[in-house]
Amino acid sequence: MSDPDILVIGAGAAGIAAARAVLAAGRSVQVLEARDRPGGRAWTDTATLDAPFDLGATWLHQAGENPLTALAAKAEPFDHDAVRRHVCLLDGRRATAAEMAAYDAAYAAFHPRLEAALAAAPPEATAADYAPRGGFWDATVAHWEGPVIAAAPLAAMDLRDFLATQLGGPNLLLPGGIGALLAGLAAGLPIAYGAVAERLRWGEAGGVVAEGGFGRIAARAAIVTLPTAVLAAGGLRFEPALPAGTEQAIHDLPLGLLTKLGLRAAGDDRLDLEPFTGLERHVAREEEEAMTFIAWPFGRDHLMGFVGGGAAWALAEEGEAALADFAFAELRRAYGARADRALRREGVLASHWGTDPFARGAYSYARPGRAMARRMLAAPLAEGRLCFAGEACHPRFAGTVGGAWETGEAAARSALEALP
């Protein structure tokens, strides 16, 4: 590897976007990636289920404003919202139309309730402080909004950041997978794989120096796109130490965990679920251990299962067999022994972001009172010689590949301005 103008650490969405922007500006770049593949927390497995399966990022949210929408045009994006339907279980039976209407009404009241409280809420208010309580469906809504969607309990998250990062549609699925899209966008970039950056010296006016098992590489500026959980754990040492505000921002943006599971059909039984049907159940407590499913995407013969928050962390420690056991136990609530006959126990596919040393979680949330941490982490240091990027840095589209992509481009602009 020759010394480039700009060094990028991490080849996820932010790193790929940054590298492409640097090259488009006519400057040289080198990307260091610890894994043996690009994409970071966007990874498409095509072999295990004989079909593309996104183990990480799955949707292009808010597609009208998502910078990846145009880049995905040839990937035949599909509007999931156009076919989205839900089946919700109550004590092992399907909820009636009247019960589903009550559920929908409870969901419709959730965000307005939080937004109405925003003006008078104290600085360290959490999303749980003003969430509706006591209604039959309130805990189920809180479970969805917390562990399932945000990958963490509402009580752990800053109210203002939670509302600022809410996402709308269209929500696009890519038949070939988002991980595959990013791999294509990374093609041809100067990426060194298996290159774990261990130390970054950035204090001298002449530039930066990264060191690791790959040796030593110098550049005029660096863009760090590693997950905040990796940075907080000391996965990259900075010399000199980062400013107190930047360091605090890293710790104020921990990663929650959403684990994804793929279960393949054993035969022709599709459990009376149409393709893209969501299967969920009523819960009595937000923190209750529960798994939700999306059936047979694109008519394929597998279910997608999701478990988030504390339950996901606990299952990550127990291993893949425990995760599969949990999924089958959830499905037996609706189908009894039929679930064991309809789905295969072998060939289960699961994400492992919680135990992955280069991720340490799925995506970020802001601790109570720390909504400003995203902008603080994204602020360039040393006149642009050191910049951070990634989904945690985006104050609007946090937790998404689109948000990560935009921050990578923004960091590239700041780093380019620092060049002579």
C-alpha cells in the first residue's frame, strides 16, 4: 500500500461513500478493512438459504431522501410498504379485525403523545417517560418501537434523538440484498482486507499515520468509520487522545442489538401466510422476550425472524442453537407441532453482530440527554485531518445505510478541504 492523500478506516457504507468521493475529487485514497469483505453491517448471504438474505441492513428507508435509492435503481428495488400486511397473535390465535383496529389506534397515538411532550420535557427525558401506558396494546407498541425497531428499550434512549431519527417510507427491499449492493459499489476501490488498524497518530500538522498488522501507512487526513461500540472498547487507539467531547460522544452513542434469523421451509407448507406477511404477537411488557417474522419474501421459501434489545443480547451469549430454539418456541405459539414439520432445523442462518468484534452491536441510539452527541462526533478535528463517519454520526438517518453513506460523503468533503 502506498501512502495516499486520504486514509479511510472501515469499508462499510460510510467508508465506501468516502472513498468514492475522494476518488471523484481526483485525490488518492486507501481503505483499511478488518474483515475479508466490504459492507460492514450490511452483508448479504446467498448460499445458506439458496437465496439472498441480508444479515444486517435490510431496507432502504425513506427512499425519496435516501442517497442509495438512485444507486440501487438497477437492483430492481421493491416497495415493501405496498404489500405489507400483519398477523398478530393473542394467546395463540389471530387477533380479530376489531382487535387489530384497536392495535392500530394505539400505534397511531404513540408518536403524537411523545411529540406533544417534547417542548416541556426535561433535557434528560427518555422515550419511555412519555410513552402511553396502561392500554391493552401499549406494551406491544413499545416493544415494537424499542427492541424491535430501535434495537434497545425506550428507557435507554434520549427522547429528542428518538423522535429526530424516526423514519418514513417508502421502505424498499432489494431482491439481491443491500449487502450485495454495497459490495458492487465497493468494486474497484483500493481496499486492503484483513487490515486491522490498531493505532492512529493524528496530532502532527503533516498528517496522520495508521499502524497495525499490515505495517504503517501515512496520509494527509483520515476518515474513521468504525462503529461507536468498537471505538468505545478501544478497538482503535488514538495518539494523542481524542478531545474530551469527541470521546464522550462515542460513549454516548452505544449500539443496540437486533438479531436476524433465516428459517427455511421443509416442504410446501407456508403456514397460511402470504409472502411478505408480518407475524407478531401481543406482549404484556415491552421487555418481554418475543420474536417477529416476515414470511416468504419475494415468494422465497424462508422466514425472516427478528429479535431485539435485551433478549437479543442474552441469546447472543447463548449461541445460534439457543436462537433457533427460541424461534421455534415462538412459532409453536401459533402453530404447535406444525411449525416443527413446516420448517427445517438444519441450515439456520443467523446474524451475530453482538459477538462480532468488528461490530459489537447493530446500530446506535443516543443516551438520555445526549442528543447532541451525533453532531459532536461528526465534527471534523484538526481542521479536517481527522473525521468520523458512520450511521451514528447522522442526526436524522441514524441507524441506516443511507445515513452512513451521507456521513461518509460529508467526511470526505471535510478531509478534502484539509489537503493542500
